[in-house]
Amino acid sequence: MSLVVSSFCFCVLFLSCTIWFRELHITHRVQQNIRQCSLVPFLKTQASHVLIF
């Protein structure tokens, strides 16, 4: 009986960990995309400033 309970707890823990890692990965990718999108205009303005000087 205790073996069943422990295996069930292990499965729940494993599932929650995989879901958490997946969510973390998705949010990290979204943050990277946002950073790239916001960096592109910034880099363009920096390049234009360098070209002006």
C-alpha cells in the first residue's frame, strides 16, 4: 500500500516538474523573442548614430 502511495507521489512530482520546466522554457523563449524585437530598433538607432559620427 505504501509502495503505491509513494509511486503515485513520485509520478505527481515528476509531472509537476516537467510541466514547470516546460513553462519556464516557454517563458524564457518569449522573453528572448521580446528582447530581440526590442533590440532591433535600438541597434538600428545605434548604427545610425555611429554612421552620423
